[in-house]
Amino acid sequence: MTEDWSAVAEAINARANELTLKQREIAERSGVSLAIVREIQQGRIQRRRSPRTLEALSIALDWHPEHLSAVLQGKRPPEIGPPAETFDPVVPLLQTIIRELRGLRAQVGTLASRIDDGSRQKD
């Protein structure tokens, strides 16, 4: 099975431009580290990633959770909406909550870093 990381990078870059998102914003929305977002977007390091990483990035870019996994495998990405017969109204709400929690986690990390920097400057 061939993985096309350059296609993933192209898809993320095109979507980021479309949504006018910067790498840092993608990292905050997804909960994926900024370094990994950069690596994937630049296609520098093409190694196996956790399916959860691609899922988090897909959701952060307002795509179906399996969008980037499909792109990686050279398959057609699923549509954003689930089929009518399997629609569960709780799923989109949970995805929104997860995305918000990841963003909050990133913000708490930023604040903790600033607090640490402030305490070091006082020393």
C-alpha cells in the first residue's frame, strides 16, 4: 500500500489557504503540535502518523474525519455529511466539543509557557 504524503500536504495547504488558516491556527484547532503540522504541510518527513493525527487535522479543517486518511491512500475522500440512514446527531456535537477541547488545551499550554517565561525573567 503506497502512501502519498505529498498529496496530503497539498490538500492541507489548499484548505488552509481556502480557510485563511496559519499553521499555528491549524495546530491549535487540531491539538496537533505545530512541529508536526509543519512537517506534514512541508512534506519534509514522510513517516507513518497516528490515524488520530490525520483525523484531528481533517476535523480542524472542517472536513470529514477520514478525509486526509483517504487522500493519503489515494482514495476519494468521504463527503462531510454522513449517510442519512446512519446519521447520529450526537456525533457532530461530540466532534465540535473535541475540537474545542483541543483548542483549549493548546491555549492552556501557551499560557503555562508564558507563566514559566515570566517566572524565569524574575529570577
